[in-house]
Amino acid sequence: MAFPGRALGTRVIGNRHQKHSPNYQLPITNYQLAKMQIAKVRGTVVSTQKEQSLRGVKLLMVQLIDEEGQLLPKYEVAGDRVGAGMGEWVLISRGSAARQIEGSEKSPIDAMVVGIIDTVSVDNRSLYSKKEDYR
């Protein structure tokens, strides 16, 4: 897909074009751009041999959730230091923001659980309530 005024393999930064490798792909979907995302914990990932900076970090398999509260067909592995459990909705921080958490500054991690969600509402409509989900 070509964009007017932009060649494939480049992106505009200010008024300049920056070249990328031929494998650079456009466009990127909205949920890939999000630095924070709502997700549901679907499972755990166990790794007995891992980078030293990841020792003590629980790894979770999370499924991303859209703005309507629907599960997306997109899964990610996220580090967890807040103690999230199976089935809980969580807030994940992505990209370099995931490494801003104390103790994660030098970790090779792209997603980190930063909160366990109690409620989500959009336009005065409840999308999720932990209290109602666990009745």
C-alpha cells in the first residue's frame, strides 16, 4: 500500500524522510501504536533459562482487548510484577514505557503488566467490572 508523498521503506520525521530496511511494513494498526493497552490474562509462560534481568519476573500470556471490550486475535507475552491472575483484565505498558518501571530499566521486555483493572466504562457504559466478573 503506497501513501501519497511517501515511498515505501521510509517514514516522515518532521520534514525529513528516514530510510528503513526493505522489510519495514506500513501501515501499523492502532492497537500496535498504543503504549498502554487493556488485555486479559489467558495463561502463563514458564522459562527456566532466561536473561538474568528477567529472573523473578512472572511472564503472562495476555490477549489484547479493543475499545468495545471485545477480545482481539492478538496475544502478547508480558512481564508481571503486580500479581495478576488468570482471567483478570490488566493494563499493560508497551515499548520503552514498559522499561520505565523500577527494576526493569535494563530488561529486554516489550510489555509489562502495570495494573489489575477493577472497572472499565466508556460513554457511561460499563465494559467490565471485576466484581461482577467474579460472582
